[in-house]
Amino acid sequence: MEIKLFDSELRIMDVLWREGDTTAKKISDILNKQVGWNVNTTYTLIKRCIAKGAIKRSEPNFMCHALIAKEKVQEQETTELINKVFDGSADLLFASLLSRKNLSPEEIERLKQIVNNLK
């Protein structure tokens, strides 16, 4: 099941992934401090996530539970980026990422290990 989440919805999910199951009020409090959202904004976005099947709501206290793992969303977003911007070519994405940053010898070694583990 693929669920498309917008940036604002991802902020809601990030709180759940970090905090685990938590109340809508606590999510609202956290996002108020982080980005200045009021309670209505946060609750509206939580309800959107519920409608999309990303969050399950339970009582008491409007308890929220993430139904989609962060890794799944990362996979979907990465695939979309590769397809949209790099014509489906993961190696072009990888080359683009590497050309934008000077890597330390340790980072290069970790990348080599990742590539070797894919073989």
C-alpha cells in the first residue's frame, strides 16, 4: 500500500516515529514548539493522515499510532525522486549525491561496504 504524504503530514509522522504512540495533544504541543502550529492545524493534519491510512486513532485521549513505518516512507520517497528527477536511474542519483559533498575517508569506506553488501 503506497501512501503519499505531503511535507506537513510528514512532520506529524516524524513526531509519531520519534515518540511512538502518543496523543494528538502531545503531537500538537511538540509541533507548536517546533514550527509554531496551532492546535487546529495539527488536528487537521492528523485527520488527513488518518484518512490516508497512515495513522490509527484510538480512545481515550485521541491516541495516535503510526500505521506506516518510516523506512517504508523513505523507500517510497526515494523511488519517487529517482523516477521523477533521475529518469529511474539510481546510479545517477548516487553520482549526484556524491558530487555535491567532499567525503571523508571513513564515509567513502562505509559507502564501499554498502555497495559490496548489495552484491
